[in-house]
Amino acid sequence: MSKTILIITDNLPDQINGVVTTYKNIEAHAIRDGYHVVVLHPGWFSYFDCPGYNEVKITYPRKVGEKIEEINPDHIHIATEGPLGLWARKYLSLCDYRYNTAYHTRFPEGLKKLFGIPEALTWPLIRWFHKHSGKVLTTTDTMVAELQAHGFDGEIVPWTRGVDRDIFHPGYRKPKTSGPVLLCVSRVSKEKNLEQFLGLNYPGAVKIMVGDGPMREEYEQQFPDVQFTGFRTGIELAEYYARADVFVFPSRWETFGIVMVEAMACGTPVAAYPCQGPLDVIEPGVTGYLSEDLTSAINQCLKLDRSRVEQGSQRWSWEQAWQIFQENLVEKQPRLLF
């Protein structure tokens, strides 16, 4: 009989972000290897969009315990620290069920940027959320060190990411006659630091912003020279990556940044700031450049061999990501009887 993995997430399956992409690929590999996967998400309950940040779903999962009991999983993984994750954590703790968790998003930094909430208030909550996790999976060695520096004292495991090479590859590249094409793919929101890309003064360049979000309308008015496309996925997104000469990644708050790996897989080098995320993903001089001056990083990227960029991206695979996830599953303990 196959074992059941329950993944609890505050993201809806049709959302477009790194968390959803990660678990869709993990689920596919788990099913291939004989597991049964159930994803418990806000769509199972009543929910509404968080005011000012509709990416976050405010869920009222009153009967989350009943759902967990009906599923009767062998392994439980809480993917996010949102309302559904909190309710599930409470129930699992009451029942003394073992589980593990993931740290995908730098919520303390994001909440400070979006709502002005001091990190001194949010880091203790994040530590508390993960306190009883059997293991905490996070994206990179750098993030492991950062969580430890913020007082995490349990086992923290670096968990890689991958890319779907059936979709993202250099084959969509076409001959160019115009100036350099600079591309950014991101949720269009305040915390992504997109002004640094959108306002970039690079003469002769075409700037393309792929993505959507609460700041899109304002940015379209503020930066009329930028092409805004809205969300794109699959082959259409791969064509944008391959068309670009440089992928510009201005965010300073990512724990990884799957879009960087997707761009590299299409042969497009990445220009970014030397901060968490890019520091672990970009191999300077091979797959991109890091600099506090994005223009300088772009100039250097334009000199790179695109075939070497694609080759350098091969270090990232969903197979490896699944193996790490599988190896760090924990067995659920039976309910304690009193």
C-alpha cells in the first residue's frame, strides 16, 4: 500500500509563484515513486484575499482537524506560515502528531516592507511556528545560516530547487536585430524592489516586465517605456526567457528565486544584487554577475557565452529536490491517549 503525504499550504493550486511551482514538481515525482499526495489548501475551506496583498489567502479552516483525520496521512508537511498552516500546526500539536515544515519566504522582511511591521515582532512568531517541526526545510545553505542566526535551534535542511527542461531550454531563441532585451519575471508588488529594474537607464534596451500584482497599474503609468505583459506560463514564458539577452533580478528578499534558474536553462544570464538568493543560485562569470550596480552586472552578462549559461543551470533539478524532500519526511506519531 502506498504511503500518503499530506502537504498543507496557504497557496491555491492555480497561483503563480515559487511555492506552488515547487510543490507541483515535488508531487509529480512523489506520485511517480508510488506515493499518494494530498494538498490541503484554502480552496477546501472558506477564504478571502488579504487586503492590500491578494497573494495571501485568509482562511477559516474550522474543521481542519477532521480533514486531516479523514486523509489519515503517513507524513505531514506544513508548507507555509499562513492562517491554514497555523490552524494545522495547532491541531497537530494538540494531537502530538509529528510533522515537518518549510521556510520559503522571508516574511519578516516582507511584512516590514509592505506594512511597516518591525522584524523584532515577527521573527519570534516565525521561530515559534517552526519550533516543534521535526525538520525545517529551507532553500539554501545561506538560508540555513540565517535562520540559525535568528535563533532557530532545530534541524534545518537546505532544500534545492529545479527547472522543467522540457519547457525551459534555449530552443526558442531567435535572431535579433534590435538592442539588448532586458527581462524581469516577478510578482509586481512593492517588496520585489522592481523600481530598480523598471527605472533602469540603459540606452537602446527593450525592457520587458512579465508578471502581475497590486503595483502593476501604478508602475505602468510611472514607467511607460517598459512593456508589461501580465502573467505568462509554460512555453510562452520560456519564449520570453529565450528572447531576452539578460534576465534582471532586482529583488533583495528572495530565499531562492526559481525564475533565475528558468532563465539560465534558456541560456539567458542573470544580473542581480549580491544578496541572499542570487548568491546561492548564480555562478559569477558563468551563469550571470552580481553587483550593487545592476548596469555593470548587465554589461558583464552581455559578454557571457549563452551555451555555458545553460550548461551551468544543469546543477538544478527537481529530481534532486524531490530526493531531499523524501529523505526528510518524518513519520506521523499516533494520537496520544489520556
